Amino acid sequence: MQTEKEPTNMACNQFFRLIFHAVSVFYAVQTLSLLVADKTDAQRQVLSLLSNIKDLFFLSVTLFLQ
């Protein structure tokens, strides 16, 4: 029975780890966007890159759930 539960537990651990990283990236992007009031072009590009990374995390969560 342990061998049957191990893949399920492993998949659950990977899923929750993925959710944790996605939420962490989301809050990091939100915090950075709040901290940077006067945005230069370089700062806008960094925030855009972080926003794209956040979107990729959420897309990977969506694909993982299917």
C-alpha cells in the first residue's frame, strides 16, 4: 500500500510547492510595484519581466491541474 500512496503524495507535494512559489512570486511583484513609485524605463522592464514570470507560474498551475 505504501508504494501506491507515494506517487500521490509526491504529486501533492509538487503541487503545493508550485502553488507556494506562484503565490510568493505574485506577492513579490505586487510589493515591488508598490515600492517603486517613480518608475524609470529599466524599472518598468524589470516589473514587466517579473509580471511575465508570475503569469508563467499561474499558467503552469493551470496546466498542472488539468
